[in-house]
Amino acid sequence: MNRLAVVFVLCGLALAGLAAPLWADDDPGSSPGQAQDDDDTTDEHDPAVNPTPTPTPAPTPEATEPAPGTLKKAKKIVPDPVLREKIHAGLAATRRADLQGIAFEVKGGVVTMSGRVKTLQDRSLAEAVARTLPGVAEVKSKITLAPGFRPPVAEKDPRLLTQIAIDEAIRKELLRRLAKISGLRMSQLQVEVYGQVAVIGGTVPTPLHIERVRHTVKFTRDIRSMVIQLQAEQEDE
């Protein structure tokens, strides 16, 4: 009986010694089944296992064209000889004898005018012919009044005051009529009236608009003559 008990004890010790290496590397207190489950579980916060994705930089937007209308359009440069020819034609179109003797020179788009006239209206008219011409950068006036002339405005001459009122009424009527022309941009026009002579300069969309402006001025009451100095943005093909 005692021998049999000793044999069982020795066999138990031997079996325990053989089984120990099977879970020697496992964590203490864990069973072989638990060790397998722990190995299958990954740490989602471990950078080596689940690295943080590098953010993709936002694409740089391509350069776009400025919104229409945000760019300032450069003025068209007109050669001085062309300006001289047009100013000469404009002064002739006024049909004022005194303005035919006005001398002027053009240099780099700057117009210098000189001579003598009999009225303030004629002086203003001569200056307007040059000032409203597209391509003219500046007008320097050295036009003087004839000897013995007294400024009627200072004397409150009713004749001149009446003429000024007539010119202003003509100008307002012209502006009203021109505003009805389809496609015409009034902000690009200069409309001046002196001595019932209409002077209109600036830029219009097409040559057809120039003809429409000319027709409008022609059939406006009380206008004696006109000087049309318009430039078309689109030329006829």
C-alpha cells in the first residue's frame, strides 16, 4: 500500500515537470487559452501597429482670371500726327471763324493751344474740341480774349447768361436722347455744348453706335453744328 502511494506521487511529479515548459513563456496566472487570445489582440494606439495617417495637403487652387470688370483698361495711345489732324478737323467742324485761327501743338498726347477769340464761349469750345478727343492726355490752353473784351459773366450780361442757359438745356436733352441708344455706355462719353455747338467724345462699342450718336445729335433742336470725336472698341471687319 505504501509502495503504491509512493509510485503515484512520483508519477505526478514527473508529469508536472514535463508540462511546465509548455506555458513557461506565458504571463503568470494566465492559462494557455488566454495567452492565445491575448496574442491575437493588437494595440490600436501603438504607432508601429496603427501609424497615424499623414494628412494630405489641400490642392492649391489654380490662378483664375480676375472677375470681369476688375481690371482697369489701358488707354489707347494715339500718335501725335493723328491727334493733330483730328483736332484740326474738329475746329473746322465747329463752323466758327475765330476758331480757324487757333494754333496748337501736340507732344506726347499733350495739346497746347494758343490764339485769340472774341468770346468765352469760343475759348471753351476750342478747348473742348481737344479735351474730348480720345488719346489726348492733357490740354494746356493759352487762348486769350481779343483786346477790349470785357468778360460778360462778370458784368452779368443777359445775352451770355441766356446763351449759357440754352447750351445747358441742349446738353440735358442730348443726354436724355443718347441714354436711349441700346448698348451705349454714358459713363464713357463726354458731352459738352458751347454756343449751341455740340462736342461729343469718348468710346462706344461699335461703329454703328457712332452713326446712331451722329443721327441723334443731328435731329436735336437748336444745335447749329456738331463735333463728333468717338472711337469704336470693335472695328468693322
